[in-house]
Amino acid sequence: MSSDSSDDDMPLARTNGQLSSSTISKSEDKAMDRRTTTKPKPAPVSVRNGPVHDSKAPHTNGNGKRKSRTSMNHVNYKDDSDSEDGRLAKRQKKVESDDSDDEVLSKRKTKLPPAADETAMIEDSDDDLPLNAKLASKRKAIEKNAEKEAKAIRANESKAKKPTPKKVVKDESDDDVPLAGPKGRKRPSNGVNGKGKANGVKQEDSDSDAPIRKKAKTAPSKTKAKAEKPTPAKKTPAKKAKKEVSEEPAEGDEDGEEYRWWDAPKKEDDSIKWTTLEHNGVLFPPEYEPLPKNVKLIYDGTPVNLNLEAEEIASFFGSMLNSTHNVENPTFQKNFFTDFKEVLDRTGGAVDRHGKKVNIKEFAKLDFKPIFEYYHAKNEAKKARPAAEKKAEKADRDKAEAPYMFCKWDGRKEKVGNFRVEPPGLFRGRGEHPKTGKVKRRVLPEQITINIGKDAKAPPPPDGHKWKAIQHDNKATWLAMWQENINGSYKYVMLGATSAVKGQSDFKKFEKARELKKYIAKIRKDYTQDLKAESMADRQRATAVYLIDKFALRAGNEKDTENEAETVGCCSLKYEHVTLREPNTVIFDFLGKDSIRFYDEVTVDRQVFKNLRVFKKPPKKEGDDIFDRLTTTQLNKHLSSYMQGLTAKVFRTYNASYTMSNLLKDLKVSSATMAEKIKLYNDCNREVAILCNHKRTVGASHEAQMEKLSDRIKGLKYQKWRNKQMLLDVDPKQKKKKGAAFFELDPELDGAWIQEHQNFLVEEQRTKIQKKFEKDNQKRQDDGEKPMPDKELKERMQAADDLAKKFKKENKTKKVEAEGRGPTVDKIEVNIQKIEERIRTLELQAADRDGNKEVALGTSKINYIDPRLTVVFAKKFDVPIEKFFSKTLREKFNWAIKSVEDDDHWEF
């Protein structure tokens, strides 16, 4: 690089191997555009996308929710010379060239994610059109619609701007808008007329709110008055509720009127989060209970005595021997043994039963089985306790936790999220974390900082201890904070997901995505032009924005690979993570979020494909950065020039919500059943997940669940057939009236299945009788009464025996006697209709579940689709919101449910 190059020509990322030239000459650009006789495939489309099924690769606690540690796949770490648990860069050394590197993954013994045409989609009328072409066509139609809408919004803004007094426009805009039209013209801070949004929403949504705060202080009072004037009358109760809360300093607002923060006036200074704050601190885990004297750690065949601190650490490892995924991991073992030895040396080491010192040198000679067996037996005994004892323990636990569950935030009672201090243990980490197995030390009060109101009484620390500090920071939303010892990161006690603070955070996220509607057309037009830019930095940035917008890639940040798992995002992609296949297919293969190895095979515009070829051009090799002149910070700085606070992650929320909005607009209200309406919503959700690349691993239990559902459907079909036979028993003339075909057995139900199902029904009844008998006896014992004799159980079991005899008779005579009191043709026909409805419902569920096996509907619905869209759908189709949101989600999205409940025309 020449010495006179500008700052823009300098590498914007860390220099990692070979660096791209600062510019791309026309000849070089043309040379990369290799001729191909193959017609480019429809783009942009994700052809094959999702986590890779690799029998050797450890799937470490990485699916958002952590799996039960006892349910993890058993992984053998003993012979792992060629295993997938090393760094990804080392696993992909067979990359030969840009033409042949598409063979890399196929050479591994891995099960690839399903192709797009293997994933269930909404029915389309163009059955002769390939699925990928449909996806590309649908995506382009949505983007074209977005472009039209953006132009319309900006046009409306221009019209609304004309009658606005110049002084007000100047005060609101200031230097806030980098992107608005011609030079010298300022756009309003939120773009549209009235309803109190011109000042408030923009300030709420800003990520970098320092300049806005300064402007808020200097804003004239007339502007504020103008914003508050059009507030509808229905918002008055919210103001009244706020007043009532402030008048009640001691009591919580648990039974008072709901605080509708979304209706309340916007604060002038949004940096002030609260004026009064009271809480009871944190709940510490119980102290360590020493092992019984007969339970010892064994070293080289010798039981040893340990100091309590060392014994507790040994118990951490011993109690989790069933989690072979962790305890057989060499890194986990090494880190544990290092920390264990350090504590041993500090506390006097180990001694045998005679007091003779035992020098523990090798991990392999440690035997934790006695410790594991003790904890296993203790857990089993705990599970086997009577229900009354478990209930009493839960009541005691709830009583102990009650003082910490809520706080007083500006006089309102708000739920606290994570008020428990995490107990000590062994660090698992996600993915191939280099610190897995290290000891998480017990957190003491001396490490914890309490944040509370000045006039509130600080919670007392445990006896003999004191807090690290007590502060009164009303610009912070955390209640307590401490630093953990593994990675040195800070842990915070925050308000729960249902609190006003968290709700406002979600609201701002979706409002920012809504605001992007105004600028998306301009952004897409600019990066499409910059895909051919002469400057390497500009071309890399444009290509990255294209991938983030079209395929929902995360931006990515540089990782400290010594202390963190090396996960990858768009800006941190390396040479070996991208494979190019002519004419326009790109394969991404890397460790993504939560260290899940991710495979994404996509078709891209030809220019993007050519650019990636340029970015991988020799002498670049494995380990070199593809986007070597781009960082996440630089990318987000560029995006914020279009819209204040815009970052790469907003595209995921925008694309998911806007796509869902378009799909829901096309739906027509019909006389569909409840199950059909729910499936209709899930189909839209699924299409969003596919278009936005929200995929997941097929659960290990999926096939078993589908088989169980299939058996339930067959069981109902058998029940329907029996009812039809009862119809003949009541009125034999029905056979002539309805035809013989009506009474035939469903082809799916053969004799062997019927016999098996009958046996199942008999055993199911026996189990129910047994459980009911045990429950009744337990209740009698709890009430101090004498338990029922076994004779009573035998008499009850007679019902199951009678059922078995009935089935045997039916199989022999091929006739079914009518059941129930006073059976009639009308009653039986009503039963048949009910069973048919249940069959249809289950068949819809089965189709829905099978279609969703590869698609993370929850990811889209909870994190990226504006919840107000779901509320609007529920209202439009008269479906209870409970069908889409669980109780927890209804509490989390209460603001969404209530804010649009009276608005029939709300749109994203």
C-alpha cells in the first residue's frame, strides 16, 4: 500500500494475514468475472440452511435454552485426533481452490440441513415453478413493495413538512438527519404529522441519546405543548393511574390500576430511568453441606480427606459424572484439575485416614464415583418423597424468595428478573469454550454493588458481611451488580421481562424497525451501486450489507480466542468459512451464535458472487479475513448515517416484521375452523422464518412425537369406525341408507394394529385406575384416615377386564354393541361428527408440526416479528391471543396487546 493512501484506504479490520488492495481496477474486476455456461440460479435464496448434524461434533448447550445436562449426547473424547472439537479453521484445511472448495463439507461425514424444497411451505398456485424461484420471486415482490412504501412515506413527510413553521422544523431537526433530501432541507424527527409522535418517538428510539438530551433541554415549551395537545381522551385514565401511584409511597401497585406506559407522555430526559427505587437486594445460595464421613474422594485407590473448600470443588465434579459430554472433555478435565490443585495447595492438600499426606498429581487417578453415588441416591430420595412433603418444601422456598421477587420502581410494584446469586460450580460455557471446567467461585456480599434510591433503606447484607458499595444511579436500570471470576464479566440483577422497563426496550426495538421502512429503499439502492465500487472498502461494506439484509447474517465481532469460543459473523468471516460454487452459489460454514456450527448454502446476485471471489483472491489463504477492510463498528457507523441509531441487527427485526405484515395483509377473513386459522398464522410465521433464515436442528424426539400423533389420529379413526358400527346396532337400515362404503374400516387400520391398539387401551385404563387408587390412598393418609385395602383396587380393575372382554367379543362377532344411556341414531351421528372434527384438528397439527421441524417459529415470533402483528391477526380472525402467546409471553407483550386493542387499522 502506498504511503499517501487516505484513511479510508487503510485496513479497517485487524490485519489478519494477507490484506486486500485498496482499490479494484477494471481489468482485475473483469478477470474475476469468469465466463460460465450455466445460467445463474434465482437469487437471493437460501437453498440449504441450518445447523449441521455431525455425530462427532459436540453440541454444547447452544440452542438458546440450555438442554438438560443429563440429556446431552454421549461424546467420546478419548480418541479425538480427527474429531470436530478443534478450531474450525483447523478442520477445513482441505480447501483447494475457489472451484473445488465446494467439496469440503461433502467430504465430512456430516448430515447437511434440508434443502429449501424439502421444507414445508405455504401452498402456491404455480406448481410448475421451482420452489427456489418462488422464494426469489416472493422476496423481490416484498422488496418492491417496501420500496414503494418508503417513497410514499417520504412523500407524505414532504407534504406534512411544508406548512410547518420554519422555527419549529429547525429546532426539531438540528443536525439530527444525515440522509434527508436536498441540501438545506431538514426532516422532522419522526417524520409524520400529529398524535404526539413528532418529538417523542425519535428520541425514545435513539441508541446514541446524548445529543438528543441536549436538544431536549433547549427545545422550546411550545413544541412540547404541541406534541401533547392531540393526545386522545382515552389516555386520561393512564395519567390518573400514575398520579394514584405517586400518592401511595409505601404500598405497591399490585391491586391498583395498570400502568400504561405506552400511553403516558414521553419524558423530556429519557436518560433518567427512575426517581424512587426500593428493593431487598439479592438471594444467596445455601452454604455447602459437607459430605458424610463415609463418602470420600479416592485417589489411586486411597480414600482421602480434604479441606471443606477443596471437598466442595470435588463434589462439583463428582455430582455431574452422568454429564459425560462435559466430564470426558479433556479441556474440561484440565481446567478443573488446575483449579482443584490450586485450592488443594492453598488449603493443605489431601491426607489419608491415618493423617498421612497424599500428593495428588494426576487427574486420571482420581475416582469420584463414591461422591456421584451419594448425590445420585440423595436426588432419587428427594424425588420419591410424598407429595405433601414436596408441597411444604415449595411453600417454604416461595416464602424465602417472596421479599426479593418485587421492587418498588417509582412507587409501582415491578417484578425482578434474576434476583438469585448464581451458586458456585463448574463453568460449562457454550461451544468449544477454552475455559470450560474452571471453578465458578462463590459470590460474596463484599463483591456486590447495590443500586437503590437515596431515600430508600439499603437491604442489609448477611450477618458478618458488608456490601462492596451502595450507590444511587438513577440512570441505570440494574438493582445489583458483581463481577464473576471466569471471564471477568459483570452480572446484573435486572427487572423481569414483564416490567415496564423491559417492555419499553422491546417497544423501542420494534419502533426502530418500523422507522427503517422510510430508508430501506435508499439503503438498498446505495449498496447495490457500491457493489461495483472501485474502492475495496466500499465494495466490501456493500457486500456485507447485502448479506446482512438478504440472509439475516449477524454482523459479528472479533473474539478473544484465548478466553472465548471463536464464533463468527459477517464482518469476521475468514477464507475457509466461505465456499464459492459457480455460477452464483455461496456456502457459509462456521461456528455461529451460541457456538452452533452453521451451514448456509445461498444463491446470490452475480455481482456479489464476483465480489466474494475478489475478496478471496490469492495470495489470501486459510485464516485470512474476507472483509479485511471492514469492522462491525465501521459498518454500523455507515448505517447510522442513513438513520439515527440504525445498526446491522435492526435489519433482522425489520425484514421479519415487514414480511409478516405483508403476508398477513393478503389473508382474507373466512369461515375457517380455529385449528385452520392457527395453521394459517403458523404458515405465515414459517414463511417468515424461511425467508429470514431462522432455522433449527430437528429435535431428537421429533420422529417419536410424529409417530405418537399418528397413533392418536389412527385411534380416533378406530373410534369413529366403532361408532359407525354402533349406528348399525341401533338401526340396521342405516347401511342401505348411507351405503356400505360409509361403514368400511379405514385402510390404515389393519388387524394387527387394531389388536395392538385394543391392548393399549386396556393397559391405559389399568394405569389410570392404579394411579387414581394411589392418589386416593395418599389423600386418605394425609387426612389421617386408614388406607383402602388391595381388594378395592382389584374391584376397580374389573372395569379394565370388562373392556378387554368386550374387545375380544367384537373381534369375534365383527359387531359393536351401542354404548351409553339410551343410544339413538342422532346421538351417535353427533359423536361421529365430533370425532371427525378432532381428527381434522390433529391432522392440521401434524402437518404444522412436521412443517416446523426445521424452522424456528419461536425465534421469529418472540424476537423478530412485532408482537402487535400477532395481536392484529388474532383480532381480525377472532382467535384468542392465548393460542399464539403463552402466559409468559402475554405478560411480556402486554404493551403490544393493550396498545392496539382499540386500533383496527394498526400497521407495521
